[in-house]
Amino acid sequence: MEFGRPYTVTATGAVYPRRGMVLGYVVTTSASLTLRLHDNASAASGTEVLPTTPAFTAGGTFYRLPVSLANGLYATVGGTGSVTFYIVDAA
């Protein structure tokens, strides 16, 4: 069983500031939400871990995104909505 700490975002910005592991995310609300993710603690640069926006279903669907972060997680959010990421600290 996997456990991660929840981090919720509603706008573009830093999600997580250090090394870790993303388990996945839940789109809790959405009105034409777009999302791009980068392995970076403070900017939309570096390695893209989610380069294109998938089709979202709001309302509690968990999307697995097992990816290691070397530097942190930065989200570019377009449209309206909120996303909760589940992240495990690097040991």
C-alpha cells in the first residue's frame, strides 16, 4: 500500500520544493482545466513529467503518475479547477 501527503493547487506555482516521488493526483474540480508538470521547485522549466494535458474527469478519479522528482514539482495550471497531488518525501 502506498501513502503520500496531499498537496492541493488551484493556480500555477510550486507544488513541492524538494526531491520526492509523485504517486498520482486527483482532479477535484474542473472547468476546462489544463495541467503541465515540471521537475522543478520554482519554475516551469527542466524535465517535463506531464508534458500534455490528459482528459480529466473531475470528482475523485485518482490518476497514477509514478515519477521520481529530483528537484521538486511545479504545476502550470490553466482554466479553473483544483488538483490534489500525492507525494512521498525522498528518504
